[in-house]
Amino acid sequence: MARGAIAARIQGDDYQARWFWFQICRLFSERTKVVRVSYEANNIKSFDDVVVYYQGMEDDEGNPLSAEYYQVKFHVTSAGAFTWEGMMNPSFINATSVSILQRLKNAQAQYAPKGTEAHFILYSPWQIHPDDLLAKVHSQTDGRLDWYRLAEGGSKSNFGKLRAAWREHLKIETDEELCTILRPLRIRQGRTLQEIGGLLNDKLYRAGLVQVEDGRLCNPYDDLVHKLVQLRKTEFTREEIEVICKRENLWMGHSIPEPDAYRVGIRSFLRWAENLEDETNAMLDLLRYFNGRSIRSPELWQQQIYPAVDSFLASNLRPGNRCHLHLHTHASIAFATGYCLNSKSGINVALIQSTGTGQEIWQPSPQSNPDQYPTWTFTQELILEEGTDVALALSVTHLVTSDVQVYIAQEHLPVHRIFSYTLPKGASSQAIVDANHAKLLADHLSSRLKNDRTPLERQGVLHIFIAAPNALVFFIGQLARSFGSCIVYEYDFDRNIPGAYQPSLKFPPP
């Protein structure tokens, strides 16, 4: 075998091994529903690279979910992409006779006969080709194929020809059969080998396992899983893997901070929150309302998302209870969460904030010294002499004022003035120091908005454009009942053009 081919095979094995350890770490999460993890599972001939077994798990539609089966495909370069025709080609996955679609059909018949009992996940650094029909039906939110879009058109349409080709390839007769086969499929773009190694270190630490030192040529976790395969030990519970890691001097143990706190989470993004259910007692999954970052339909913000957030918080949190809150969401949802959990709610909330060194519990301390933190710098711009509204441009992580100016001009909003706030050292991802700093900025902003707006402006609408960490947005939302009528906006990152904002939520809710 050529040297390059040997290196590629080793990298592929390491990639699969590290994804396996990613899943193993979930066994040690505080509220995990993972009961076993397998590597090269023996009970299934397809999607067998890594298998995660659950107890008490549900999918986003409330169906019981017993397992997730991963086909992990590593590629040394990006010189390739998934296509709908490639899904029928065995060589596309380095096979000789069975395509990925045929593997999916076999796995679905065995473990998800209704199409809902399990997920079959194709995990690879490769993307779906942007010009391929597959890209038009692939959800950027969770990787599923949108059957409603795929089912559009008659037999002579592009989608009709795709369905016919896949039916013939799978030797089935109807679109209903094809829908059931495709329903549990997820195609997800994985991180690079280097990225997955870096992210795994944080997972290892939080699971109580020894981290891999930077610069090491040998990774003990890669080596360990390969040795276990040789010993034909490939399926593990939490207790079993803990014993093995202790024997191999890879166990350091860990303590759970505030173990009695009730943990809740809300997500509208999947990336970085793939396993949020492992860390929470209750989770609100809003992914179905989005395709990637984009809302599927604008009215969903007010008609579905805000009522879902309000109902979820009311059902799961009680005054006096200690709560840890995970917010993997759009800024508008973080704002709405704060609005629902205002200071009069009586809920003792601490935010779980992701930082460069992992997750931290963020709750402001009443003993903090406000003089040690930088606060807002303020500028204003007159737009319309006769306007009554005010636009609030908060530039914490990046600058937004120029985009706000463009949007106001495009939409002819009746804005009297733009209030622009940033921090003395400018906008950056490190601008907020800690929870005390975030709460101080929210308090100062609330005071400024009361003092700086004229009586006529306070009767108008406050248009809110924010680029800031969700912790700060949440604290601002907690104070927003004093703002009067306001509208929060989301930037359309898919369009990524000047002024690409869209209104999301109105407060008070209509």
C-alpha cells in the first residue's frame, strides 16, 4: 500500500476513534439518556462505525428514539462532495457492491421499521455539493432530508426523476416506501480531524477523563480503542469504560457543580448543542422552526416560538427553585427568555455560558464592584426630525450600526434617532468579562434608555439590533418591560449583505 494511502487509512481510523470518544463522554453527562456506546457494532451491517443507545430519549416530534447509528467517513481533502447520484454509487463510500442508500434501507428495515425508532447518521467532513438537487432538500438545521420538498413535482420534474432513480436503485415501488426509508437519515458535516481533537479535550475534561497534552504525537484514546477492538471489546456502559480508563491512568474524576440545580435548555441551533439533552432535565427544541439560522416562515416567531418559550419556562421552573439555563439560541429567543424570567418572576436563574475554557456558571454577585468593569460608550444620530421611534444598535461582539443605518433607509422606518452603544475597547468576542459585567451593562443600558429618550420617543417603538453574547441579551430581556413597545431584529447571515435584518419578536407580545 502506498505511503499516502496508509496515512489516509490511519487518519480515518483516528477520526472514527475520536468521534467514538465524543459519544463515550456523553455517558458521564449530568442528565444523560445514553446507556451504552458501541464501536464497530456487531449487530448491524450498516451504519455500524459508532452506535449510541438511549433510554427515555425522544426525537423532536416526541417519538421514542432507541439509538443513533453513525457511518463515519473521513476524507483527507475537500476534493469531493455528496450528490444524489453518489448516494447510489458504492465506490463513493469506498465499497464494492452496496451503496449508502442500500445500507440505509437495510438498517431502516432492521431498526426503524416505522422510520422513527432510530436515526442513521452519515458523518463526514465533506459537504453536500451546493449545485446538487440534494442541497435543495437537505436541512442545515439537523441534516435530515425534507420529504415535503423532495416529494414536489411529477415524474418528469427534477425531483420526480430523483425519486424514480432512488426507487429503482432500492427495488421499491412507491414514494411512501421511499419516504419511510429516508425519514431516519441524517447527513451531517463533521469537523476536521484537528478540530474534533481540540473539542474532544473539553469533553474529556468535563467527563472526568485526562486531557491529551498539546503537541503529543501519540493519542492514548486512539490507541486504547484500537486495542479494545483487538480484544473484541466494543460495547461499553459508563461503569465499564470508567474501570478501563482507571486501569489505563486516564481517569481523574470530576465533581458536578451545584448538583441539585434544575437544568433546563433551549436550542434553535444544533451545532455545539447536539447533545444538550444530556445536560438538562428538560429541553425545548425549536430546530423544527428553522433551516440553519433562517426562520422557515416569519410569522413563526410570534405565533409559535414565543408561546413555546413562555409555556416551557412556566411549566418547568418554579419560584424559589435554583435553575441552570442553557441558551443555544438566536438572540431574539435569549431576549424572550429574559423577558419571561424578569426580576419579578422569583426564579433563581444562573446562565451556563460557553467560554474559551469550557462552560461556566454565570450569575451576578450583589457584592461585585461596578468600578472594575468598562461600561458603554454612546453616540447618537438624527435620522428624521418628525420620527417618533428610536433604533438601538448594540455592538458588543461586532459592529452593527452601519447595517442598521442601511436597514432603516431601506425599510423607511419612522426612526427619529439611532442610539449606538459599544465598549471602550471596541467590539470583540472577549468584550464581556463575566456575569457581573453583563448584568452591569444591562442595568446601565436600561437607565440610559429611560433618561435619553424624550417623552414622545418613549411612546414610540424601540427597534433593537444586538450583536452580543446571549447572557447579556438575556439580562437586557429581563429589564425590557420598562422599554415600552419594542421589536427585536435578527441578522440574515445567509444573505450576508448590508442591512440584511429581519424583524422577529414584538414586545409586549400581541
